[in-house]
Amino acid sequence: MSQPKLLIIDDDTILGLMMQNIARPLNIEARYTSDALQFFAVLEQWQPDVVVLDLVMPGMDGVQLIQELARRRCRARLIITSGVSPRVLEAAQRSAVENGLSIAGMLPKPFTPDDLLSLLVPLESEPADNALARHRSPLQGLKADRIDLGRALDRRELSVAYQPKICYRTGAVIGVEALARWVHPELGMVPPDHFIVLAEQHNLIHPLSRQIFEQALDWLAGLEPEYGGRLMLSINLSALLLSDAGLPDWLSQAVESRGLSTERVILELTETCATQDVGGSLEMLTRLRMRGFQLSIDDFGTGYSSLLQLTRMPFSELKIDKSFVMSAMASHESRVIIESIIDLGHNLKLEITAEGVEDDATLRYLCQAGCELLQGYYVSRPLPAEQAAQWLREYRPDRNHWPARAG
């Protein structure tokens, strides 16, 4: 395992060097700069795991830095720091998350060494080189195009990673979410939010979806002797597929031909996608539910749809968007939204899952708030097929795999 890397940008030289010195005893390689141009040069060449970013910077402020990090599809996790008001800090964090960046935490100034240590200590136990998230090449600035994706589908280059979902009350693994992955032979890891949009724009979403469904169902069928029909499988469904009248037939056939039950498959749609064409969506979702499929509203709380429309849809699960979960311990507003969503879900008799659970404090808060189904790096990061199967075999609720159940 290589040494984790931390890159710091702050216009306060004394504070920047202090953060650098705090990281080193943790076996974290740290670099500091106060210059935006140097920051981006180091970012591209060095590929840090975590970036500490000060919002109030001369020349290029922190929000502009965040926008540029998003444009470059930075995979490092951000620690956002500043002496601005908590609401401004939270707004910057939401902006980062909405731009596809990952947040490790917020660090309001002034802060103590222990405040920073609490955010850095988890790096000691995390792999610095996550093969899925950090597979890069000198061509990483280039983007895959329609031809690349078509070729990848022909060659079946897309794979599936699996992220476990846990029930807090029992400690049991109740299911996994299947996540599409594409490692381009030259460009490296292509982010899903890029190639999924590419597929939707160029009429490739049907073959892409079929490949992901087939791989995920084959994987689940291979676990049957061990799990005996208990493990649920969640798969994301593009809104464009809802206009395909044959969707229920081919999905049902794909599931049942492998000896599986449709009741064990959860189809996830984002809140916005589910309500784009209310009439058409309602008919298709009803047909899928009639076939036995479970339906989940993903990223709930980020859309602007009418609650009346959502209550008309035959969903069985509601997933709280990770942007609220990841900021829950630092943001009163996020906690208010989370608790409102949980209350809504309970009243509608829906299963409720929180995505983006990354620490024990957040996990315990969610459980106290009434959310029992949890998914996130604190449970497990998304794993390739063989590693996911091994994780499931080795998982025991009464061991360190489930630290929140101790005590």
C-alpha cells in the first residue's frame, strides 16, 4: 500500500505548513502551496488522495478552485476550510458535491490540530490507490467519446462494482448496489456520470444497460448457494428506458432465466428522472411493480418535483442523497432535511436508505433519526466482483467489520 497523499492550498503560510506537519506523523505525505497555478500543476502530476482547500484566496477564490477541480474531474476528497460563516462553508460544500466532487469534511477556522487529525486519521486505514477511482494515465485530460464507448460495449470492457447495504438493527448485509465502471485502455477510469450521459445522448443506453444487468445478475446467481435467495440487488435505471414498452419483458426474462426472483431486484431512479414524464413513468413503473421488481427513488431531496407526484408513484424505497448525509454532522440544515425525509418515508411506508455514510458519528445519528439501512465507505467502498464476493463471505456483524455495533 502506497503512502497517502495530502495537498494543501491556503494563503496563510504558517497555517499551511502547520497542516503539513500535522499530517506527516500519520504517515501521510503532505505538500503545501499558496499559489493556484502551482496547486493545479502539483494536482495533475502528484495525484493526491485528499485536498485541503481554503475558500478565501487572493486571485482565484475557493469557489473558483472547486469549479476548476470539477472541470478536471478531480477524484481527490476535499477538506474545505475557511473563517467564513458556517452557512457559507456549507454552501461551498453543497456546490462541490453537486459538481461531482467528494467531501472528506469541513474545517472551520480557527481550528485545532485535533480537528484536522480527526479528518486525516481515516486515511491511515484507507488504500491510497483505489484501483477503480485512481486508475489514470498521461491522457487523463482527454474525454472518452461516442466511438470509444461503442467500441467498449462491443469489446465488453464495462464492469460492475458492488457496494454493500447494511441493516443497522441486525448488522446483516441485506443487499448490494451494482455500479457501472469503465476503465478505458488509454484514458484510464472514465467517470460514470460522463459515460452514462454519453450513452443516453447517442442511443447506447440500451446495450449498456443490458450488459450491466447481465453481469450483475450473473454475479448474484453465482452467490445463490451461499445466500439462498436473501441478498437484494439494486441497479440504476436510466429514465430513457421508461419509454421502452418491452422493458418489463426483457428485465423479467433476464432475472428469471438465471433462477432468480424479480422481488430481489431493486430498480433505482433519481427523483428528477421519475417525474420527467409523470404519465408515462407512472404506467411503466406500475408495470414493473406488477412484475415483482422493487423501485427506489435515488438521490432524494435534490430534485424539485412535487411531493404529490411522488406519492402517486409505486416506489418501495427512498434513498437519502449523500450530499445531505456527508454534511449531516456539520450542518443543522442537512439534519433538518434528513429527518424530514425519514419522516416522509415512514409515513409513506417506504424503506429508507442513507447513502454516503463515512464515519461512526454519522451512522449513529442516522440510526437515532430512524434510518436503519446504510450504505457508504464506512461500511464498504464499491468493490469489483471477486472482492465483493469475498467481502460478503468474510463479513461478520459481531466483528470489526461493523464497529458501530460495538459497545
